[in-house]
Amino acid sequence: MKLSGGDMLMRALREEGVKFIFGYPGGAALHIYDAIFKQKKIEHILVRHEQGATHAADGYARATGKPGVVFVTSGPGATNAITGLATAFMDSIPLIVVSGQVASHLIGTDSFQETDMIGVSRPIVKHSYIVQRTEDIPSIVNEAFHIATSGRPGPVVIDIPKDITAPENKFEYKKPKKVNLRSYQPKVHPHPGQIKKAAKAILSSERPVIYAGGGAIMGNASTQLKALNKILNVPVTNTLMGLGVYPATDKHFMGMLGMHGTYQANMAMHNADLILAIGARFDDRITNTPSKFATGARIIHIDVDPASISKIINADIPIVGQVKESLSALIKEIKRSKIKIDSEAISKWNDQIKEWRRLHGLDHEMYLKKSKSKLIMPQEVVQQVYKVTKGDAYVTSDVGQHQMFAAQYYHFDKPRRWINSGGLGTMGFGLPSAMGVKLAFPNKEVVCITGEGSIQMCIQELSTCLQYGLPVKIININNQALGMVRQWQDMNYSGRHAASTYEESLPDFVKLTEAYGHKGFKVTERNKLGSTLAKAFALKDQLVFVDVYVDQSEHVYPMLVSPNGSMKDMWLSRGKKT
């Protein structure tokens, strides 16, 4: 059967199991959009900005584990997708971004809406294609999905000149054969010798810590991680990206580590004699000063990407392979090992962590305590959201103080429930990613915990939510400033708030939400917070925006002392260090 390039593209996407495309049409992509119109199996979601499309597809991918798909046109359509591509690349999220391009004979002539999408996106994609022959579309799509989802996942760009999709040019659709790329063979199975070494090191340790990152979630290794620690009973911490891979309510979970990690997690990492790192990157938000990081610990590092191992912190026992397979092999080796872990030493180690938690642990019941102040604390907003959702919501966020409060105070017991821009730290990510999650799971509660700065980056997607009936709940922790910027200015620049406050220019978010056809609430008093949230979440079929005015002066603590600090060097509160 002969098909046009546009029809080929849609058929190839159907064969990959695609259900949704997030996109925005334009001249160079109109042949493709005509092909969308002629089929009914894939739904196209019309966003209000191409950045929103990439974030929505990203949210869908994080929540489902399946690649998100984006369509944009040439020039500004393509460049508007760049931030979303970089966001996905930094967090290893599988995306397929199909960009329209000007006709082949116009490339290089500075024609209308021409941009070198391949050149512009090259540093922030896993791979990219420019289609030169219509008949190559099925195999390119097949390869793109394989590359995006295998090994260390990531985004792939397919740039298609307009003439390649012209409806009058039809070619035979050839179903692609099994992908076999000689230059791309990601390692799946770990080396048995390294697994043996790791098992011996773990069982010989007295102060071990399991440190799991986003790679453990992307590798679907939550079950294996829980099974491993059922044997070991050792403390576990997660990166921001790894939250949910290990149950937050489990007694061995210490909370998040790093820049705004818990006191007990950071102290445990600093004092450990062995660290089992699983799908984590040891980036600057985790290690603080690398030369001072866990100097007494042996490092076992499991990762599918060999380039990530020993990139920042040298690994004593590197293990290259898929996390799931690596942990399964490690469990088998530990079970058959003649060496047994020193349960008495581990018990003392767990007691030490309990003591650290008692000394400076987070107050997760702040909302239950009476306060003389009418001001709402941002932490208790998250705590109340956790209570009203019974800890079972999908939570999206952006970057900043609201992100950290959400990560610290919402207990994630399941993977893929915390949808967040970790590596790039992208403002505006929260709302569109919530749309992607809600489309994937229409019967689940989806909450966007945002700030008045972040929400305004992609607030136009409220219109998309109306068009497609997406009743997400938006909790705006409104401190009337760029909170994290102001926190750093308070701490490092003597309170000189350069360009971090809005003065009197913030909109009335309730009126704005209602103008978009949704429901809005404003909360300024502590005693109204719980009842308002209950009312908002009771409106199951309606998007609700809850604008909560919080104490402007509140900072996120703990906070690692930098530069030149170690993991035990933390600000615990205003003016108080360890």
C-alpha cells in the first residue's frame, strides 16, 4: 500500500503504540497535520505554546514509562521546544520530537521560518534525524523509539522537510525490520565479577547507605530495590529524581539527600563506610564539595550509562548494566554468599540515624500545631495536600522553594508519582506536565504544586485544560517573590533583593483562573487552609486553582553550606549551622 509521508508517519507512530501527540501546527508541518486529521486512533492535544507540548509529553513519559511524542513546526515552533528537550535530556526522559522543516530546496537559504533544528538541538538530544527520503520514515521512527527508550533514555528529534510529507508523493510502506544499530548496543547485563565484589563489600560493611536516583525509577527497579533491603535492612536515601522508588513511609527511609536533603540523610552519607549508588549521578546538588564527599566510604556505582560512573566521584566498584538486572543479580549473589551482614553493627547504625532524625528531623506534623500567627507556612500547605490526597496523588512541580517543600513534606510511596524537573530545574514545568499525567491517568488525582513565578511561565495551558477537560488541581504557594532567589539573596547578598520581587504587579489568580473557565480559591488565613483544600479536591470534574498566601520570610532548610562544605555542613535554620 502506497502512502504519503504524513500518512507514513502516523502509521509508524500507531505501530509504536502512541496514543497522544502534544503539538502546535504551522506552515512546515501542515501536511503532517492533514494526516492527523485523516486518522482517529491517535489523539492530538493542541497546547498553547510549544514548550507546554514538550513538558506535557515529558510528564506523560515520566508517569507511564512510555515515550512522549511532540509535533512542532519549523523556526520558532522548533526553538520553542528547546527548553523541553533540555529538561528531558537532563533527566533521561524518552521523548520523540517531530519538527517540521522548510522544503529541502530551501534549506540554507534563510527562508521564512527556517532554523537548523538539528544544529540547535544537538547538545541536548540523544540522537537526531533529518529525513531525506519519504520511504525512510517508518525505519527512522522505529529507530528513534528504540534509541529514546533503550540504555539511558533520552529525547530524539526527527526533522522532516515539508516536501517529504507532500500528499501527492506516495511510496510503498515497508514495515521496518528489527532495529540493529552496530554503533549503538547498550549494555544490559552486569559483569558477574563486579556483582560478586559488590555483594562482598556490602556484606562486610558496618555503616552502609543505599542511595537511589532517577535511574532506578526509569529502570523500573523499585520492586528489586525493596527486595534487596528486605534482606539488608539498611538506611535508604533518594535524590530529588529518585523519590518514590523506595517507600517514603518505610522505617529505613531517611528522606531526600543533598542541598535541601534531610539532616539524617546527609549525616549518614558523610559517615557511611559504604555507599551503594543506584542510577544516580553524584551531581553538585548531592555531593557539595566532591573532595570532601564521604571520604571514608567505598563506592559501588550501578548505572546503565558508563559515562556517568566515576564522572564526579570515583567508584571503587563500577557496575555497568540495567538497574533492574543488576539489582536482581546482586540479590541472588547476596543470598548465596557465605558472608553474612553484621546485624548488630547495622542495628547500631540504624539507631544512630534515628538519633539524627530526633535531633534535627523535619516536622511533618506542623499543620497540627496551634500557632499564634495567622500566616500560613509553606510546609504545612504541602502537609495538608498530602493529608487530603491520602498520599496517593501524582504530584508535579517546577523549581524553587515550592519544589523543595513538596519533595521534603509529601511522602511518595510509589515510583513515577513525583513528576519534576530535576537536572535542568525548569520553571513552568508543573502545569503542562500535570496535563500529560492526567491524560495518561484520567481517574487519578493529579496535583501541581507550584509558585506564583513558575505558574506564570506556562499559565496559558489553563486553556488547554479547558479544551480537553483536564481537572488537575493547582496549589500555588504564593510568597509574592522568586522565593529561592530571594533566599540566596538573604543568605549571601545581605538581603539585597535584586529583581526577585513583583512589587504590586501580581495578577488576581482567582479571577484569571475563572477567566479561563475554571474554579479558583484564595487562602490568606491559616484556619481556612484545610477546609478550602477539602472543598477544592471535592470538585472532582473541575480544574481548581488554590492561591495560598504564605509567610514570605520562610526559607528552605536544611541547606548545605557551600562552597567548600561537606555533607555534614548544613544550615539548620536562620543563623544556625551544624
